[in-house]
Amino acid sequence: MNQHLVSIDHAKLRAGLQQFNKANILVIGDIIVDHFIYGSVTRISPEAPVPVVNVQKESLLLGGSANVLHNLYGLGARGTICGIIGTDFMGEQFLTLLEEIDFPTNGVVRTSDRPTTKKTRVIAQNQQIVRFDREQSTPLTAEILQSMYDFLDNHLGKFQAVVVSDYNKGVICAPLMNHLRILLKKHNIPMIVDPKPGHPEFFKGATIITPNNLETKLMSGVDITDADSLLAAATKLKKEIDSEAVLITRGEEGMALLSGDEPLFSIPTVAREVYDVTGAGDTVIATLAMGLAVGLSHKEAATLANYAAGIVVGKVGTATTSKEELLEVLQ
């Protein structure tokens, strides 16, 4: 297999990064509020063989597709989110979190039909002990879909890229994606997709799709065991999705990019220490979208995304990186 590494001009990456403040990205997908409970464990409960967590602090963060938005903010870009929240307390908390980073709320649809999705993680000694999910993923009503269509019809033309962030909570569905696909073609705007494997047909015609190793295996039907099977899986998925490129995120093995008719491009990991991979995929797709929006090539944008991911996995929780941190590692 003609897999290879090529040198990327880091000066061009730095120049692209400095242009991120000119990027305006639309994020469409499942909105989640990430609730973190931090504490310490010094004993086991006498009631059951489980640790007793002495809670020290709690925090609410933008999660799911909203964490993609938070990554845009951290790297200096502008962005808007289109998704659904409930008419509940956690929905109010989400809007407050958006207002804190001064991002628009006009793409957020509120409904009494479903609660705001919330994930509660309990962290002790820098390790996640348990997670509680509060969610409902029933199909979207015609009224909700129409509200999303109206927003897209009126605002899509002002964005340089669209990120589709699928967390399998029901927002990313065939009617919405069909409507979006027609508009993107009309405006000639790239679509960058972080997929879930259950419905690859939703993402037909994507500019670039960013599955991890397991998602690639499930969508392509190819078990990735070596370099040849990696190429075979990427090639099959790219053809079936009819995308310009496939970027496979591979954890400690870095990333693999298949773009156009070029050979598979391997990007080694740059993470020094891995504490928490929560949200790393959001960092990858946000950085990738910003890179493409300011004119970087698939290879350049993917390399920059790899550096950004290497920073956030060294942090605990739903982390983001900053332009300053990314510039430092690019030196």
C-alpha cells in the first residue's frame, strides 16, 4: 500500500490559524449539557460495594454538538449552533452557557416534547467513576423540523462551512439532511461530518467525514487490522458516502486521511499524555472545519486538527484548546 507521511509546512498552518477569526461556522446536531461532579474517594460504602464520593465541586459545560461550538470559540472563530433543547431548567442553563461565550441563540429550537439532553459524569482521582444520561431520542415532529428548515433557509448563506455533529439523539435525520444537502449545493458550502454509524446514507455527498476506527469498521464492513485493511475501509467508505475525503481518527495511532485520488496520508499522534478523550472528536472536527473555511487543504487542516486533539486529551473533562496553545505546539 502506498501509505506515506509528507512534511507539512508549519508556517502555513500558523498562518491559517491566525485567520480563524475570519471563519464563521454553522454547527448542526445534538445539543448536550455536560454536567461534571468532581470529588475524592477514601472509602467504600457500607451499604453496597461501591465507592463513596465526597463531592468537592460541580460544573456545567457545553457538550455534544455544542462542544464543537465551544472549540470554535476557543480558537477564535465565530459560530452558530442549530439544534434542539427542552423548555426546562437545563435548557435555560444551556442558553446561559451560550450567552457567556457571546454566540447567537437564534438557531436553537425549544420544545416541550423532549428534555434537554444532559450527561452527568462523576470524576474522582482524575478518573470517571460513573455516568448518568438524561435524554430522549424520539423522531422530530414536523413543527420542530420546520423551525430548523426556516433557520437554515434564512441564514445558511453567511457561513463558510457546516459541521454536522451526530450524537445519535435524533436531530440528525433523513428529512433534515436532505433539506440541508440541497441548500449546501446551492451555496457551495463544505459539509464536515462527525458521524454515527447507524445511518451512513444521511451523509451522502459530504465534503469530509471523520469516523473513528470502530465507526469506520461498522460503516464499511471492513475489519481494520493492518495498513492494507485500513486503506480498503477508507476507500470503501469514501465511495459509499460519495465524499471528497475520509479522515479516520485512530487514537494512539494518530489519523489516516484519504483525500481525492491521493494515496492514504498517515498523521502520527502528537499527544504526550492522555488523561481524558472526552470531546476529542469535537476538537478534531471543529479545527478541521476552521482550517477548510480559511483555505487550508485537507492535509493541512487534518494535521492542524491532530495537533489540537493532542492538546485536549491531556486535559480532564470536556476540554477545548486555545489559539495560543496551538501556536505554541506548532513552533
